Amino acid sequence: MHDPKSALVVPVEARILVLRQQKVILDSDLAELYGVPVKRLNEQVKRNRDRFPEDFMFRLTAEESESLKSHFATSKAGRGGRRYAPYAFTEHGAIMAATVLNSERAVEMSVFVVRAFVRLRETLANNLQLAGKIDELEQRLDIHDASIQELLEAIRELMVPPPPTGRSIGFELPAAKKNP
């Protein structure tokens, strides 16, 4: 049996993108992970279209495809290449793709894909928790800064000498009388 980890030159997490506010993996990356040509993956998706609703998979727009060109190999005009915009599969769509491909490798790799989506979700949740704690700390610092500022002002006021009252403190000798 062939080791699925050996084929993972690029970690699965690195292949997951955020498009239309969803975490997705492109058909070319998914096909590579599942060990099938992109054409075969897309054929199976078309044959089983009812298993892939919009929340499982969608086709990229021309603008999205153009902005993500670095993610898939392109060839010179007239030498092949992609004729259609790629599909983007959500976590559920990636799992469903493994079921329609029905190959041992696809089933093995679907586990890695699911785990990658879960790790990404956990990482995002941890980052949100961390951001919340940082906000809370900043608010505390603002409150403490204000309190420290008030304390420093009170100390400065205590350091200022009181204004003179006009009365002198201490003993004064009476003026000496002259002898005639």
C-alpha cells in the first residue's frame, strides 16, 4: 500500500484558501491530493451534480480565477491549459468528492483533508480568542493608565509648596532701644 503522506509535498493546510468568506480547496489541488487527474475529478462531479450543492462547491468567477492564477499551472496559448474556471470545494465538498471518486487513495486522503480543515478552524478560533484577550488587556491598560495619570497629578500637587501666608514663623527679637 502506498503512503499518502509521502505525496504531500505541500501541506494540505497551505492549499486551503478563503474565497467568498468560505474556506475552500481548488479542484486542481484536490485532484492532486486524491491522486487523480483534474479532468477525472470534474467528470465525476458532473456525473454526480446532485451531491454537490452550492455550499459544497462552486465555480470561480473570471476575476477570482485571474487573482489566483499562481495557484495553478498555466500553459502558453494554443498548448492546452484550462478551458474553464476551476471549482472550489468546501470541506463538505472535498469529502463528497472522495466518495464519488471511489478510489482507495481518495478515501485515505479525505481524512487528511478533513483534519486540515479542522486544524484551520481551530487556529482561527484560537486567533479570535487571542484577539479578544488582547482587546481586554488594552481596555484594562487604558483604565490603569487613567488611574496612574490621576495619581501622578495628585503627587505633583502635593509637591508644589504652599503659597506664603505673610506671617513669618519663628521668634523675632524686639528692636533694641538706644541709650541717650
